[in-house]
Amino acid sequence: MSDLYDRIVSRRGAFENLLSRIPGYGGYMEMQTRRKADDLLRQYLVKRLEDQRQRLDEIGKSMLSSGGLAQMDELRSLMTKLRTFIDRIESAADGYSGFFSAVKIGEEELEKLYAFDDAMTEYVDGFREAIDTLEEAVNSGGDVAQALRDASRLADEANRAFRYREDVITGLTHGDEAR
């Protein structure tokens, strides 16, 4: 399991540990802990992605001041894709099944969700690196168009990966179709 999950689980107090021994209650507590871990992870990812989106705003201002008007459409497109990714993470379905949930998540699906959530943290790091590259290109007169294309491809891939995460939860598959 993830460090975040382990950290959350380890915070349970003696009273909760005692109650977790009551048949059925332990599973309920486990689901509540998973929900809290999922919420914390999403808040963390959204915050880091918002930081990168703000950096893109600043880079856009630099591009305009240095005559980079030609690539503003590509930058706006990238910002829209990043905003879509942020919104998907913010509004994602919880990575657990509650007692009354319409969609039940089994252990196998839960492991897949953890893998996808881990991948989301890697995409956040990838965005930071791609935006570093873009910023360097803008500041040094480098290949801004290529840096924008690379960041845009990353945003497309991240959004596609998130659709796959949704597929695990719903049991539906969307393949590579645009959504």
C-alpha cells in the first residue's frame, strides 16, 4: 500500500482499534480510512497541479512580453487540458465501496485504483518537468513549440489514464476514444 495510506491507517486510536474487532465494523472503518486517504491524495495532487497551472499563467505572460503571440493558442490548449485533468481529479469517485454504493469495488479493482493513483502522482511530476522545460525554452529562446507539444502530449496521456481509472470503477471501457 502507499505511504499515505499507511500513514492514515497508523493514526487510528486505541478506541478505533478496539471497535475494529467488532464483526463488520472493521471493514467499515477500513473503507472510511480508504476514503480519507483518497480525499487527501486528491487534495495533494490538485494543489500541486494548480501550482503548475499558475506557472503556465506566468509563462504565458512572459511569452506575450517577448513576442510569442504565435504560440498562445497552443498554450491555451495546454492550459485547458491541464484544467480538465485537475477537474477530473477533484471530482473523481472515491476509490472504495461504501455499503450503499451503486458500484462495488473489489480487492482486485482496488489494487488497480492504487496503481492508477500512483501513476497520477507521476503525471504531476511529469507536468512539473514539462513546464520547467517550457519555461527554460521561453527564457532562453529555445524551441517553445516543441516544449508545448511535449507538454500537450503529456496532458493528453494523463487525461486518457484518468479515463482508464474511471473504467476500473464503473466496469466500463472506453478504449482510446476521445472524451
